[in-house]
Amino acid sequence: MLNPFKKWLGNLEKKDAPISPSIDLANVPTHVAIIMDGNGRWAKQRGLPRVAGHHSGMKNVKKITIAANDIGVKVLTMYAFSTENWKRPKEEVEFLMKLPQEFFPMEIAELVEKNVRIRMTGWKESLPDHTLSAIEDAIERTKHNTGLILNFALNYGGRKEILAGIQDMVQDVQAGTFHMEDLDEETFSSYMLTEDLPDPDLLIRTSGELRLSNFLLWQLAYSELWFTDAYWPEFTEDIFYQAIAEYQRRARRYGGI
Ligand code: IPE
Ligand code: IPE
Ligand code: MG
């Protein structure tokens, strides 16, 4: 079978071949999380309004999803809108909230064909109805798919998630359905919005910013972090595979030796 990643595989072994990152398909991160940042600056650099950057960024999502799926990534969590992003100008927020109803109808057929399952991590309550229905429709249409989980972190904030998890747990303790002696890292994880998902193995942030911006604070405890100066709209499959190759060169010690 023709391997579409031939150019990434085994290049280092070939003497005269250019040095490219090579990907070991047996050591692909299970869960990759991406902070898709830099849409506004990408647009500004081109003399375009910020929202043009968001639109261009949206178009990049399917491409990277398919690139991840093709090498066997199981979960791809994309930070699309934080609980802090409501602070932005009303017009920008409104534009962002309209993207799901454009994205899903345009891309769903191909995502379904690739067996991708859509999920959302975040608070649904404060989303406009049209945003929520676009996402819920995509979740419903892909719920039986068994391939890559494309998880959108939308109206998500890590601190809020931890506080909400503690509140839920206290309620369960009061109701007698959870006992404090059962509290450990695993049971606490089940109170996070990510519930059953494994923690990310690799976090990628685009646009040169070196911070977490309230993303998956509990879950990223032992993730490998990888940053690129590329703005999200210009992030390519090649850059994605560079991140994967770099991940594969890291030694994950989890405090051991
Ligand atoms: C990321 O791009 C998208 C969202 C946060 C919704 P930005 O909009 O943050 O782009 P910059 O960081 O201002 O360039
Ligand atoms: C983080 O990017 C949120 C998303 C990518 C959705 P921001 O652009 O909001 O983060 P800060 O404000 O630079 O930390
Ligand atoms: Mg930003």
C-alpha cells in the first residue's frame, strides 16, 4: 500500500536524502491538544480584519485533523474559544460564534467518511443557540464513529473546570454517592469535563506565545509542550509532523530516571 507519509519515514536512514523529521508510527501520541493561536496577527500582517484570520484558521482545522488521523492519533483537542475570549469586541465574538455553522456543514461529509467523531469540551449554556445547534448536530451525526475524536474546547477554561469539578464532587459527597476516601487523581479526573479522555501526550501552541492561557490545567500535568512561531492559519501538516517527530525524540520520565 502506498504510504502517504513516505517522505517522513526513514529519511534519516537514506544518506543523500534531506534531513526531515521521521515519524515512528508505533510511537504516535494518543492525544494531541492544540492551542490554535495567532489568527488575529496573521490577518493584521496581511492588512485584513482580524475576523479574516479566524475564517482562515477555521479552514485549517480539517486539514490538521486528517493529518492527525492518518498517522493514528486517537484524540485531537482544539482550543477554539476560551472562557476569557468573551472579553473581545462583540463583533469578533459574534463572528467566532458563527463559525461552527459554517464549518460543520462544509466539512462534515469528509469527517464522517474518515470515521471522525466530534466532541465538545466546555460550557454549552452561554453559547448562542445557533452555535450550539451546529455543534450538537455534528456530535449527533458522528456519535457512532469509532475513529479519531475531534474534541473542540469551546467556552472552556481550566480553572473554571476545576472549580466546577470540586462543586460536583461536594454535591456527590453530600448526596452520599461519592466518598472522600475514594478521592484520588483518577476519580478527580472523572469530574473534569474531559472525563473519559486520556490526558494529552503532546500540547502544541502556535503563534510564538509561550503560555497555557487556562487550557487543560489539570490534564497537561505531564504533557510534552511544543511551540511554533507559525500563526494558526499558516500551520501546515509538515509543521504538525515536525511536532510529532520532536515528541518522539523526547524522553518522558514522569519523575523517574
Ligand atoms: C486564536 O487567535 C483564536 C481565538 C482565540 C479565538 P487569536 O484571535 O487569539 O489571534 P491573536 O493571538 O490575536 O493573533
Ligand atoms: C487562547 O488564545 C485561546 C484560544 C486559542 C482559543 P488567546 O489568544 O485567547 O490567549 P492569550 O490571551 O494570548 O493568553
Ligand atoms: Mg491569541
